[in-house]
Amino acid sequence: MCRGKQILPPFRSSMATPGLNTRKLSVTLTVRYTQAQLTKDWITARVSAANSLEFGLFCRSHLKAWAKSDLNNWNLVNGSSPVFSGPYLIPLLSWIVPNGGVCFLGGVVKPSENIMTEKNNQADREKPADWPGGSPGGISATVGRDGAAEKVRENFRRMVAGDAAPGEWAYSWRRELNRGGFRAVDFLMEEIVNSGKCIGCASCVTICPTDVFDYRQETPVDTRTDACVQCVLCTEVCPVLRPADQDMDALVQYGDNPLDEGYGPYVYGLYTRSTDQEILARCQDGGLVSTLLTFGLANGSLKGAVIGDVLPEDNQIGRHILAKTREHVLQSAASRYTYSPNNLALADAMGADVNPIAVVGVPCQINGLRYQQNSAISQSMVKWLRKNVALTIGLFCSEAFTHESLDKLAEIIGTERRKIRNINIKGKVVVRLDDGEVREASLKKYREFARPACLYCTDYSAELADIGAGGIGLDGWTYTLVRTKRGHEALQAAIEAGLLQTRPLSDEPRGEFLMQKLSADKKQNRPHPAQMPTYQERAAQAYLDPKTYYTKGPGARKAEPDNG
């Protein structure tokens, strides 16, 4: 199980949500002090405050009045921030809009696991009847209008099925902000997660300011659902619900006069290969990604990188890490074909304020990050991501595979799963075993175990990334697409430092052919994911293959009858 954020970046009073009446708000600060008596465990204070109030100073002065006896346990993060850390605290800061809605703009810090003793759990069960939260660390989720989430879903489904332009679908929930918000977590869980449409990008998990979600089995779980404060961010950042806003290009900042040949705007493409022998010994293809990250960490242009790694006990099951050293990057080198929720490491970066960072991910993860950065709801984490993500590298991806696929692959090639050291897909499945032996399997047969959720991603080449990278075309080299000025500067710096070799794409034209074909396969006949059938509907059709559902399966367009 992967938890959501543990510490959030500081609140800034200038980050009020557009459209909300913030001229005069009621501020609720709730603190649990776990070593005190039950009668002192819960402290609630309500004050009226102008929008320009310095909340850090407010919290500092009032907490001193309430906790004079033990100030050492009240650790202010980043000076005057109202986000606190310490083993004895669960602070919660929210703005309550007068008409009944809640817009959360602060953060939650949970106590250390060893503090949550049975005694404390008993105190949770015996909390006062007038305690405002439905669960420890939460504000009651019933402050909004009853049935609002279901009404939003009805409006959303009507717009998706009707004549509304896809760019207007978000209006179904954005208009609720002026009415006090709604429990977006309920809408998201019903429309995306329970329907099997969740692609697992974890954007809702990392952006949620009250840590509503855990992440299990490649989907969010609303473990602390009562902590929802109706900020609507989880819905806003889901790339399955809607297409990107029209100003997304301005956020990405593509280079001048970009080309667009069916796989997103880019300025130029080339093959790249690392000159670092240690990287080449560990990487999947040309080592471009590892080279850019290690170079950035070495020269100080990066302080961390959000990347995928593997579990210590299973080198083919992915996990997320925040890499801060060359060693971290190299231990994570090479590809895995199971899904790794890289974006969960964004919470680690924000919590420790590690910046600037690079983010490496498959297209759905890069898209999820961009939706967070470009959210129409301006909030502290959104602004942190805009400011501190210095480079995004997207990994070409047709689909990922289920964990169960590894056992099947081992059976197909006649070995034990534990002996598999590396998997590479080059029109066929190439498997390297722990003794160095290489075996091959049919990709068509292996594709039976493709991850069903990958149907809902229509991006092969990471069209919103600064740099796109993948192992197609020239063997031992990385097919590289440079889309933005940031990508160009990072690549050129590594080339000028002698860390990368380059070759033109014309040296192996098959790379460009594959780029066009694989990108087209992800888009062919496909509507927007919000218009696609649910997992349950596909299961009823006995057709879960995401690769061919819209080319050979039930979604394929039927040939027009020949009436001639």
C-alpha cells in the first residue's frame, strides 16, 4: 500500500480559489495533541479573517496561547507556515465559505506510526460528540449540498453523451465552485475508479490536500473519505474525465514553429546514446534518461528526480522513488513493463521541498502532472508544481502489463519467474535471465495480459513532455523527440559536456515509421476516454485487449457497405 502525501507545502493567502467569495471567511483550525487528556485532545477555534490575513502569524500566536506548556512539539515548517510537523500533531487548516462549501488550502501532517497506540485509537472512538470531523484529521464531508455529487455526474454524463464540446465538460463540476463545492471524491470514484477507467496516474492522490486517498492495486482508494473538503481538485486533474484546457500549450511552451506529424508538437528528433559506460551497462537502450538525470544532479540544475524503481523483493514490479543521487538513478535504470506509479513521488518532493526536480513517466503520468500544473483551481501545490518541475521526460508506451503477466511469461519461455532479470519489447518479447541467457516470446501471445486500463490512454509519445524518449528504431540508441526549450537546453548541455552521442533519424528510418504507426494505433477510431465503454462493459463483451479494441475488436468501425 502506498500512502498519499505526508507533508504539504506551505499555504499562501494569495492562493484563493477563483470564483469563491473570499472577502470574509471563517477559518477553522483543528489540532489533536495525542499526549494530552481527552478533554484537551481536540481544540477548535473559529475566527473571522480578511483575505489578506497572514495565516502563519495567526497560527503562531494562537498556538502559543493554547500550548504554552509544550511548544517544543509544535514545529513550524518554513517559518510562518500553518503546516506543522511533529510526532504529536495532526493539524488541519481550512477555509469555510459562508454558503456552506469548503475550500481547503492548507495541509495535513499525520503522526508517526509508533504514536498511534491503542490508547490513542480508543481516544478516537471516544471523541466528543460535537467534534466537527467524521474521522481523525478530517472535517465533516457533509457540509456541502446533499446529492450534489450525483447531480454533477448526471450533468457530466449528459454533456458527454450529447452535443457539448469536450472542452465544455469540465463546466459540469467547475460551476459548483460558486455554489460551495461538492464531494468530488464521490464523483471521481463512481465515474472513473469504480467503472474501471482509472489509468493509475495518481494525480488525484498527490494533489488532494487532505490526504483522502491511498493508492492500492494501481488505483486510488478513498480511505479517508470523510476528510474530503470539496475543493474539487481530484476531479480537476483527472485526464480521463476531459481533454486538456486550451491554454495547456502555453503551460508546456513548445518550441518555435514545431512540427506535428501525428505524435504531438516537437522541434526536432534524433537518436541519442550515452558515453558513460556504467550507464550503458545498466540502461535499457541508449541511456538518455539516466544521462540527463545524473548530469542534472551533478551540475546542480536538478535536486531530485521523480522516477520508477522496483521492489527489493521483485525486480519486475515497479514502485516510485524520489532520486537525489547518481546511485539512486542508476539503481532504477532500465525498463519494467508493469505499471509504476511514479507520480506518487511528487508528494515526497513537495513535502521535503526538494526543487528543482525532473519528472520521468509514461504518457498518462506526464499528462496527469500537466493537468495538476494547469488546474483551473489555483492552490499551493499547483503553484509549487508549476514553479519547481524543471524538466519532464516522457517514455513512449503502447501499454503496460499486469503483474500476473510475469508468471505467464515465465511459463511461455519455460523458466521460473524469479530468474527473469530484464524484459524488452521489440516487436517481440525479449527476456534476459539472471545467468545472461536471452529468450524470446510472441508479443501477440503476451499481449493477452496487457493492462486493461491502458485503453483509456490515447498518447503513445508523451505529447506534453519536454522530451520524449523510447527504444524504437536504432538498436542500442534512444529515439529522442525534443518538444520544448527546456528539453532542448537539457539535451544540448549534456551533448556539449560530451555525455551523449547523437545520430540523425535518417540513419534508421524504421524509427520514424514506428513512431507514426504506434502513435496512430493509440488514437485510431478512439473517442475521448470519457466516451469509451467501462471495464464492466468490455468484460461483458469478453474483449479487454486495450491495443486492438478499437482496431480489431468491438470498437472497430464497420466497413461501409458496397452498394455499387
